[in-house]
Amino acid sequence: MPEIFTTLYEVFIRTYPGFLKAALITLEITAIALVLGTALGIVFALMKISKSKILQTIANLYITLIRGTPLIVQIMFLYYGITNIVVLSNFWAGAIALGIHNGAYIAEIFRGAIQGIDRGQEEASLAVGMNRRQAMRRIIFPQALRRAIPPLGNQFIITMKDSSLVYVIGVSEMFGLANREAAASFQPFETFLVVGMYYLVLVLIFSALLKWYEKKLDVDSI
């Protein structure tokens, strides 16, 4: 066996207990960020398409600020800003920062999906006695949600990979652990290759689940 494969195997065997625990932290941060980001995305998408200029302005400001600045800057800014007001662990501060970041992108996904629904459906809903809120809740949004699933899935995968950036505030997720292992073992190439494989496996699993869910909902037929 070539020496590089032997070294990789040794690094994998030595580090896998730690990486399994770190992978769980990565998944936990990703899940929290996705729940928060989805909630924010729905709220700001509805604000952006509302008839209120004030709500539209607030939504546009939020989306522009988040999409126009680097995620790593947002993590640092929000971490030190949040912890000056409320005492939070670096785990929760990182998860909240990721959630706020993803909310801006998810808002645009939902906005596009909602506006992609034929306006005639809203007009028909109003014609049968529904108000705009009922039409949105019962008719428009369920269809928009199905349309949004493929781009949401892509954003979820991006979030999982972006979670590696919370290492800058000391969270012991996979990339943070890889940094420490590389420094301690003087084997950066092998260590980062191993952690890259962990990320790849997680992304492949998530992609397969997403494809199964899309097929179950028959998204392509919409």
C-alpha cells in the first residue's frame, strides 16, 4: 500500500472517535440554523411582497446587508454583539449567526416561489370569499413551498458546509477539530483530506434524502 494511503488510514483510525462527535455538533448547528433561517426567510419573504413600504424597506435592508457581507464577518460581529447583550455559548452564538445569514437567502427563495404562482389563483380565492391572508395560507403558500423545495435543499447543503466557519469562535465542530489535529500531528494534508471526506459523506446522505423527498412530492410535476 502506498505510504500516503497508509498515513491516511492511520489518521482516520486515530481521529474518527473525535470526528464522529464533531460531526454530531456540525449537524446540530446546521439543524438549528436551518430552523431559524427558514422561519426568518418566510417572515421576510412575506414582508418583501407585502403592500407596506415600511415592511418592504426593512426586508430589503436585511437581505441586502446579509447578502452583501461575508459570512465570517457576520459570525464574528454577531458573536461579539450577542454575547455583549446576552450570555450565550459559542455554539448557540454560531448557530444563531448562521440562521440569520441563511434567512436572507431563504427569504429570496420563498419570495420567488410565491411570486411564481399564477396570480389568477389569488384572484379566484378572493372571488370565493377568502381574504388575502386566507388565500396565502390555504392556496398560495402550500404550492410555493413545494416549488421552493429544490432551491431550499441546495441552501441547506450550503449551510452544512458553511457551518465549518463557526470554528473561528471556538466551536468544536469538524473543521475546528481538524485544525487542532493538523496542528498537533503536523499532518495537515492528511487531516484536512479526512475531514473533507466526512463533509462529502454528510452532503451525499443529505442529497439522497432530498432527492427522495422531492420524488415523494413529485416536485417536477408542478
